[in-house]
Amino acid sequence: MISERDSETTFDEDSQPNDEELDSRQPGVESEQAQTNRGTEESRETLRKDCSWQVKANDQHFYEQPQFKRTILLCFKKSKYAGNAIKTYKYNPITFLPLNLFEQFKRAANFYFLVLLILQAIPQISTLSWYTTLVPLLLVLGITAVKDLVDDIARHKMDNEVNNRTCEVIRDGRFKNTKWKDIKVGDIIRLKKNTFVPADILLLSSSEPNSLCYVETAELDGETNLKFKMALEVTDKYLQEESLIECEEPNNRLDKFTGTLFWRNTSYALDADKILLRGCKIRNTDFCHGVVVFAGADTKIMKNSGKTKFKRTKIDSLMNYMVYTIFLVLILLSAGLAIGHTYWEQQIGNSSWYLYDAEDYSPPYRGFLNFWGYIIVLNTMVPISLYVSVEVIRLGQSYFINWDLQMYYSEKDTAAKARTTTLNEQLGQIHYIFSDKTGTLTQNIMTFKKCCINGQRYGKSQQVDFSWNTYADGKFLFYDHYLIEQIKSRKDPEIQKFFLLLAICHTVMVDVSDGQINYQAASPDEGALVTAARNFGYVFLSRTQNTITISEMGIEKTYDVLAILDFNSDRKRMSVIVRDCNGNIRLYCKGADTVIYERLHPRNVKREATEEALDVFANETLRTLCLCYKDISDDEFEAWNKKFMEASVATTNRDEALDKVYEEIEKNLILLGATAIEDKLQDGVPETISKLSKADIKIWVLTGDKKETAENIGFSCDLLTDETTICYGEDISALLQTRLENQRNRAGSSTHSSLRMNEPFFQGSRDRALIITGSWLNEILLEKKKKKKKLKLKFPRTAEEKQKQIEKRRKAEAYKEQQQKNFVDLACECKAVICCRVTPKQKAMVVELVKKYKKAITLAIGDGANDVNMIKTAHIGVGISGQEGMQAVMSSDYSFGQFRYLQRLLLVHGRWSYIRMCKFLRYFFYKNFAFTLVHIWYSFFNGFSAQTAYEDWFITLYNVLYSSLPVLLVGLFDQDVSDKLSLRFPRLYVLGQKDLLFNYKKFFLSLLHGAITSLIIFFIPYGAYLQTMGQDGEAPSDYQSFAITAASSLVFVVNLQIGLDTSYWTFVNAFSVFGSIAIYFGITFDLHSAGIHVLFPSAFQFTGTAPNALRQPYLWLTMALTIAVCLLPVVAQRFLSMTIWPSESDRIQKNRKKYMAEEEQWKRRQSAFRRGVSSRRSAYAFSHQRGYADLIASGRSIRKKRAPLDAVLGKCCHGS
């Protein structure tokens, strides 16, 4: 269904509205429309071949045609049009048990224990009872199944909530409430104000003038400023039930749409300005109508969400490899012991009549049986309880994150949430953070902070009281009384012109509801400027197609708008030409200082003073904007207006023609001053970035915003500083090309050359930052959009030609991979990277490249649906929950309310989780090796007969009761330093990045430690029992007494060992250590009692062993010696290590009291927002698209009453 191009995307710098549509109200429309139709038929002939997606409004029978079916299995066919229901759950009541068990048995350890259970049921090879494996296996499977069930029920609830939302859909000629999941492609739906769009729909009409519709895209991109969509004029007038839409196949391009509407032998071009995407919210529009084009999984937002990937931690992967290593060791040991048994049978067993078991098996066959016997006996080397213990620890750590009050955002009543329980320790190993900008680093709230008028700076004084202004909004704050006095006195005409310009020169729409004025701006910056003018007494009240009404200090004035010269990314400015009531014509202009200063009149007196103010504002990383004006004579305007009208109706290169005409009038401007706007960062962003940088974490910002804005935020949040050398994409293209050519030239040369190719790109140790755009990234990484080739008749190629083609493709792929690797290497040499104007797919691609070529652990953080793909691609995804919607949160692994909580999530919870998990795993492997390897030493004394050294019930309960609780509590509660010290010393985090606490070296050390402990536990009691006599004259050296002595020594050693490994002692830890020992003795005495033996004689054979053996003082002395020999070397090693070679955490822990005293002495003061000290010039950010100028000029924004579609439908039905 989805063509090859669906996986591609385009990356234009700007998305422009359709000029033909905007100018549709001008004279000569009919003739132009006819010409356009003929041109469209010819120019779209090729396009129509590609546009295989056909939609017919309100005709479900249309989609039942054979060409719209696709084969899914054998002869079963399904419609290629997806339903609108979404599905994120994995199980249903029927599939849960089989699917869940299948998934669990895909885990090697679980499958191994299932096989082991089957082997234990074979009496010839089993020396252990079946329940020793069944009980732990059922426990593991049950706990994991319950956790999966709870997670899936939550997914079901979330899906049901979305799928059961309702909207009005035409059914049988009338609008009826219908659930989202029942909406189909082709349905005509009605949406009301403040409702979400359920699918990708083509806008047909709305209650607004000429079918204008305002939408909020916060769910998609995190931006809360409104955007507008416009329907075709023909769909605005008529209900197109018989119309046919041909368009592109479903794809992930959020800002692109290509299609054609066919109606009454006429075709109409469709673009993205006429499409409402799923996830948008209808604003300031009472109702609108549309036809569903893409539904459910085919919608653009779902196409951008990417596949949900199963995420596993680095420790998980390492743990699995270690389990495989243990499997291998187990097989080799079992094989060796089986060979030993074969040899023993040949030499001793056959000649020992008292060992005859009535089975005439040959020694090799007995050895073969014993191989499986040892696989069963030594199975505890692969601890099944390891996995369930890990799950319990992760679950507990997730709850600690959820319960952390220091990550609770009270303003939005949002707590931190660990949405997965499998990735906690990976939070302590992050190398790279990929962050969105809008809504993640910033609040997306623009505030008018300062200004410079006629060379005089304002904005540093006491707070102003705006109560004198009836139009003041009450939220606006400004700090300079002198400016208010100047405005009220009306003595300075420059100040009046300054604020009049702010009130007139814009494309803001006004909406009055309940007597309140509300502004709708194409960008938050423009809204902030108009709001500022309103509070200073120059209030924008209303506009029509040709006029704008302003209240100037309480006096209403209406100006004729003669022309609006709109903004685009090349012009970086906008102008408006107005005529006042006296007939004077004036041009007002605002824009970036770089373009305004080029167009100023040579005799601007305040040029230098304003430039100095701009530098001051830029040093404070405020977004600056220059304001200027120009008086125009009637004759000059008439001559220019003639050229302007000609350019406005140009059929080719209209934008270029208009820009040229704009240039003619925008010169010799008179400078009024400059504004300074603050793009508010979220609280604590600079401090968070600073601490994360000290923890050796590199931060990349990936944003769809323009370059100047992203760079500005980089300075605001301390990602960029005055010492940072900034490299732009264009600057390093040559560097990458040179490196690539050198690599190709040196291919196959000496090792010395290959070493030289790995030299760093930059010399010296200066801090560098890289700032690149999406289009540059696409070009440099050779990710250009593939064009669909036309079908050509070709003769079959020879084998040689095919081989050449394959070789050519292989070289191209190798070239592309090398270029990508070079880019990643270069970017990773920089302290920070900012990628601007990138699409959701590119964000994910950048993350994937770093994962692929750096093998580094990545974290992505964002707040909008455009971040979902990136969040799913990174090892860990974090969603910011708040006003920007829940799409990112629903796809994330962790979520919270503010970016600043990221430092606590990583430096405290992540680091602690990593340390705890590493300590847990090292100890777990140690205690199981110490426990299991005793069987091997015992084999040398029992003819390698696969007999166990312990009682069966001790083997069953060792990992479940006797040694599990203390290590679980260490995995949950242990901490080397406090949370405050973890945040104060970010360098402690580096341990996790370098994998220093758990790796193969640590694993083999645990194995060695366990082996030595097992040797001591076996041979000291063995030596002590040789030729020994008890107090009662009996020898206590029987097998059962020996088993009790070894088991008791083991329980003491492993529980006291975890005590030595514990850094953070609490009552609970102490209780668990001594409680586990007490539980062991309590249960052992019960299991060895005569009463239980009478009830179950075959299951309990150690009758009276513990009471008899443990009353011998000699046995207690033996255990004391065993414990001392095991633990004293460990105590000595720890003491020397902390004294002579202390780690950084040891040093901090040693001085913790001093640090805590220092913290109490320091006065807690609000961390002032430290502005940058760079001499750079900050840039003003207009809208990413064109503003509303064309819309205003077309007259389509003038509000008029419109009849609801019900009435139209009613008349149609009545008439028929």
C-alpha cells in the first residue's frame, strides 16, 4: 500500500500558503481559474499516476472495489484503507496466556529451566527432586506475567479512552454522534470549537468567513500559537458529496500534502493548508466540516510515531552474555565430571560389589547419565531467581522515582512517572542527551522586557502600574516609570511613532469575546509586541481587508492599509504601508538589525546609540528587533503600487517579483529604536545543563525552529558561551569532503595511513559547538529524496552488467556509511550540537547515527508529537508533560513536568540505580558460585556420582529465603553518597558511563571469589571432621552432619558478606541480614524434626540431624573458623583500598559531614538567571511560515454569519 517514497521526507526551509487561493477574491478570477484548470490537467498528469490514494466523500461502497483490496494471507483480502481505531496493546483475554508464556520462554534462562524440569522428571538421571526447580520457575513466570498484565491493561484503558471519543459524522443524510473508532475514510464529519481532530481530514467549510479555521498544533509540535487553515472556495459554497479526491499515499510528511479534488469536470489543487491533521485542536472556530482522507494508522502523526521498539539496558545484554558464559562453564564442568565418573566406574565401581544397583550399565553410559545428573545438580550456577530479583529491584526503583516529591511540579499537579520498569539502571550510563527546544527547554512564552527609543534605553527601574489603562491585560510587567511618563506627556513624537508601529505593523488577528480582546498571532513574538503596545496605550482593536483601527491613548483612529509586505525567511522583516486620516502615507517596518541597518537613511542620528543598545540586549540573550519608518509621497506610492499590483498577479516567480518590488520601497528608512523580547526558559534549565555537562554528558538540541532562534536559546541556557567556537554546517562541509577524499585515496594503504585517518577533525582543546540545518544534514548524509523512475523497456542485462550494478550499489552504500560516520565523529568532538529546521524523521535519524557509530547510551527528551520518533529511537525516552499534549508522554519511558528534573533523574536516581544493580549482580553471582561449586569439590569424594553436598530443601530455599532478602534491600536502598552530594559532585556519574562497576572483569572476579569461598566452606569442615570424636564419644563426621555444617557456614558467610558490601545501613538492612540467618535455623530445625518426617517420610530424610549436630561445640568452632577465613581477607582488602586507593565517592563519603555543614552555612538564595556575556547579536523570530498578510489582503478574514451545515442539508433533503 505504501510506496517507496513514503519512507522519505522533504525538508524545505519554509512552508508557504497557496497564493492562488489567497488571491481568489480579486477580479478576473473566473478566467484565471479556467486557465489554472487546464494547466492543472496537463501538469498533474504525471502526478496523478503517483497519487494512487482515492477518496470519495460519503460513499462507503466506493471502497469495496477490488482495486482497493490487498491480500493479507493466501486468498484473504483486506481493504487498504485503515480503520480509525488505534491499537497499542499486545494481548487480549484469549492470547494473553499463550503469547506471554511464549515471550517468557524466549528468554534463555526460562527455557533452560523448563528443560531442566523435564530432565528432573527422569529418575535415571535426577538426584534432585522436581520441586526444587518447579517452585522458583512458577514464581518467576507468575510475577513477570502479572507485571505484563498490569502494563497491558493500562494500554487497553488508554486506547479505549481515545477510540471512544465522539464526533459528529453524516449517517443517512444527518449528523450523528459517532465514536472515533467507527470513523472511516470518506466520512464527512463536523468538529466544534476546542475539540480534537480525529483523523487527517480535508477542510470543506467552517463557521468562519470564507471557511477559515484556526487550529492549535500543540499535540504535534508543542507550539501553542494558533495556525490557520483555509478550505477551497468551491467547497465553501457547495457540499461535495459526489467529489473525488486523488492524493499521495499515507506518509510522514507533516508539512506537505499533494492532491487534487475533482468535481463537475473541474480539478482543484490541494495542499497542506487545506488539511487538518489528527491531534490538532480546533480553536476560535465555532464549527467546521471536513472529509476524512487518512484514518488511524495511516494518519501523518501515526506515521511519524515510528515503531515501538523493545528497549533493553546495556546491563541486560551483558547479563545475558554472562548467563551464556555460565551455561558454557556448566556444560564443560558437567562433561569433565561425567568423564571422571566413567573413569571411576572402570577403575573402582565395577570391582565394588557393595555398589551394585541391579542395573548392568556400561561405564560410558553411566558417565552419560551422570552428565545430565550434573547439569541438574549444578543448575543453580544459572540462578533463575536472578531474573525475578532484578524485576523486583527495578519495580522498587520505579516507585522511588514516582514518589520523589522533589520531581513533583505543583503548578501543573504533575508528578514524575516511570512508565517502564526495565530501564532504571541505564539512566546512570547516559552519554548523549537529545533535546527538543520549544516546550522542553523553553516555555514558548515571549515577554516584552526592554526597549530602546531614539537612543534611550528603557526597562531597568521599578515595576510600572498600568491601572490607568482600561485596556491593560493585568499580566503584563514592565520596569521603567520614566517611559510611562513620556508616553502620557506626549512630548516625544518618536515614542508615539514607536508604539504606533507596534500596534499597526503586524499580521495579528483580533477576537473579541465577552468584552475581552484576544490576539491570535502567527508567532508568539508578534503577539508579545502587540500586547506590549496595548498595555502602553496603543491598542489594536480591529481590522478589515483595507483598514486597521487603533486606540491611541484612548482616542480611536482608523488607518487605511494600502499594502502589507509580509515576512519570509530571506527578507527577515515585514512592512505595512498606511494612510492616516490626514491623507499622509507612511511605511512602518520592523525586522532583524542585520537587514534593517542596510536600508537606513545615511543621516540616522541615533544609529550608533541604538546599535549599542542592541549589543547590550544581545549580551543578555534577548531577542532583538529594529523598528523604523519612512514617509512616502502620493506620486511615489502610485508609481510603486502599480509595480506591486503587477507582481501580485504574476503567474511565474511571484515571490521573487514581489521581493524585488518590496526592495524598492524599503530603503532610506528612519530608525526609531529596538525592542528586546525574552523567550522564557523553563526554570533551572541553565543550571541543569551545566551540571549535566560536568557529568560528561553531551547535549544536542534538535528543533524544527529556525537557526537564529535555536542559537539564541543555546546562549540563554548556557549550552553556548562566549568562549565557544561556533561552527556552522556550511563551514565544515569542506572539512568532511576532504576527509572523505583522503579516506578513499588511502583505502587499502598502510596501517599508518589508516591511523592518520582517525585523527581528530579539530586541533586544540577549545570548546566547539556545531550548528546545522535539516537541509544541510540531508545533503551531507546523502539522504536525498528518491524520485520514482518512469517505466522503460529494457533488454535483459547480462550477468556482468548485473555484477557491475551490484558493485556500484555496494560502493555507494559504503560511501554513504563513511560520510555518516565522519559526520558523527566530527559532531561528537564538539561540546554541543544544535540541529535546526529538522523534521521528526531527521531527529530520529540523528539519534540512530550516534547509537550506531558511537555505541553510546542515548536519551531523548521532548514534549510534542514531533518528538515521538526520537523518543522511541533513543535508548531512553523522556516526555515533558504539560500544556503541549500527551503524545510524547504516551510514547516515553519516563515523564515529568519540567526539564530541570532531568538532572535529578540522571545524577541521583540513575546513578543510584546503576550502583545498586551492579552491586546486586556482583554479589548474586558470587553467592551462587560459593553455593554451587561445593558440589564439585564433594564429587571428588563420592566417585563423581552427581550426589548433592546439601539437603534438597536447603537447595530449594537457599535463593528464595536464606540469602535473597539482604541483597534485595541493597538493590533497593543502598547509596554511596546522599542525593545532595550526588548533585553537588556530578563527576561521580562517570563511573556508569565507563561501565566500571559491572563488566566481564568484575564477573570473573565474582566467580573467583565464589570459587575460593566454596573451597573454604568445603575443605575446612572436611579437614575438621577427619578422625574426630564428639563429646558423647560418637563421630559427628557423617554425611548429614557435614551437610549441615557446610550449609550453616555458607549462610553465615554470604549474609555477613552482603553486610560488608552495604554502604548505607538502616534498621531494615540489619534486620534482613540477621533475620535471614535466624530464618535459616528456624526452618532447618522444623524440617529436621521427627513430626514432619512421620508425615512425609520420603521428602524429609534428615530427621534429627540439626539438633544433634548443632549441639556440638566443635562444630560451632569449625563454622567460626570457616567464616573468619572467608571474611577476614575481604575486610583487610576493603580497609587497604579505602585507605591507600580511595575512589572519589570514598573521599566524598569520608568528608560528608564537612560538606553537609558547608551547605547549612551557605545562604540559600534564588539562582539568578545568568545571561550570557557574548558580544553576539540576538535574532528576532517571526513565524516559521508566512504570516496572515495574504489572508488579510484577500478579505477572507472579515467575520460574517454562516448557516450551519445542518440547515443546508435540511434544505437539500426537503428539496429533493
